[in-house]
Amino acid sequence: MDKIQDLEVRKLTLAIKAKAYFALTKARLNLSVVYSALAGYFLGASEISFYTILLLALGGYLVVGAANGFNQVLERERDALMDRTKNRPLPTGRLSLLEAMIASTLMAFVGLWILYLINPLTLGFGAFSLFVYVLVYTPLKAKGAIAVFVGAFPGAIPALLGWVAATNDFDIEPGTLFALQFLWQFSHFWAIAWIADTDYKKAGYSLLPSGKRDRKTSIQIIIYTVFTVLVSILPFSGITGSLTITLWPCLLILMLGLLFVYKAVKLNKSLSVKDARGLMIYSIIYLPLVQLIMVLDKLI
């Protein structure tokens, strides 16, 4: 009887550990990053290689998981102070500091090696993203809103990475995909920072551009949202090389973009957390929809 109970305890312990390691990678966020990378791959590929897709998805997940893991290691004390992060593996003790470090290091090395198997350029962009996110963006979060600008660089890599994985080349097309995801992040992240501003300040973070929920911040959100929409329809112009979209996809993306701008303007009028949440939710919908429309326009 005791052996059966011990076995059940071990199984439960292993299950808790497995969930904790999974949480360390921020799985839902990570999968959205992999989605963007795969969208970039399909946009760039002249021929589909399922082997490359597998490498890109697995390598991308591990590298992003490593970045998220190292981020949580460095921010473990601040995470414990905020309601939105206090249940992460390190603050709750589900993972020790050593366990998190070992897991993150293994994910980084294995993930980068897998990206290298695709081509060296993919490895280079993946390593750049990991380095900037962990060693530049994460420490800067405690310094102020400049961290959002710096963090937008590694955050804009995924679709670019997918294109480079497909072509082993960097030109105007992946640059356009980079610009789209780079600009999109400001509206998205400032909406999150607006919602979580009080919680962030418990840990010493002030990530809104003006330092508070005011019209200076909301106007900047509108500006970046407008530029995000303009870049979204740029492939219709023909100046983005082989990255092109036809009329109806362009009109559909424009309609989605106008709603995006409307959400930003609505926040500017109300300055409410409710409208910031609405903008944040819509931003999560907007980018993958735009990427999906672009991919379908190419494949169909």
C-alpha cells in the first residue's frame, strides 16, 4: 500500500514539475511567436519543406522558451510583488533557481542548434533576439519606457525569422514583416501596461511613455497604431519585392486596421482601463489575422 502511495506521490510531483517547466516557457505567448515565424516561412517559401517547418517550430519554441525562462530568473523577486506574475514557477517555488537556469540554458543551446540546422542566418537572428531580450530589454524594464522600444526589436524577429528560414536571405520583404511586428508591439504592449500600470508600479516598473495613463500616452498609441496599419497594407503597393497582396486581401486588412485605429481613438477619449483592455484584446487578434490573410493570398 505504501509503495502504491509513494508511486502516486512521485507521479504527482513529476506532473507538477512538468507543468512548471511548461509555464516557464510561457507556452501561450510562445505559440503565438511560433505562429508568426511560420507565417513568415510560408510567405517566403517557394517550395514547402515540412522538415524545415518542424525545425523552425521546435527551434523557435525552445529559443523563445529560453528567453522567457531567463527573463523570469532575472525578474523573480519583482514577479513575486505583482498579482499578474506572483503565480509563476519561481515565486511559488515550483521550480528552484537552479532548475530554471538549467532548463533555460538547455533550451537556448538546443534551440539555437536547431535553428543553425536550417541555415546560419536563421541562427544569427535567433541568437540576436535571445541576447537582446534577456541581457538588454529585461534589465531596462526597471529603467522606464525605453525598455518597450528596445524590447520591440527581439519581439519583431519571428516573422522575419520565418522568411529567412525559407530563403536564407534578408531583403526588403523580411524587413517589411519586421516593421509590421515592430510597430504593432507599441499599441499592444502599452495597452497591457495601461491595464497593469498599478501592478507594474508595485515592482518598480513604469512602462507607459508618459509615465501614466493620460492623453500623451494614448496619442502615441494612436500614432503607432496608424503606422502599423499603413505597413500592413504596404505589400499592396508593390514596393515590398515579392511580398505582395492583391486588392481584396488589402481591403480586408484595411478594414481590420480601421477597427484597430478606432479602438485606439476610443481609448484616447475615455482613458479607461476597459478600453485599454479592448485595444489589447483586439491587438492580439489583429496581427495573426493580417498574417493569415497574407499567407492565404499567396497560397490560394
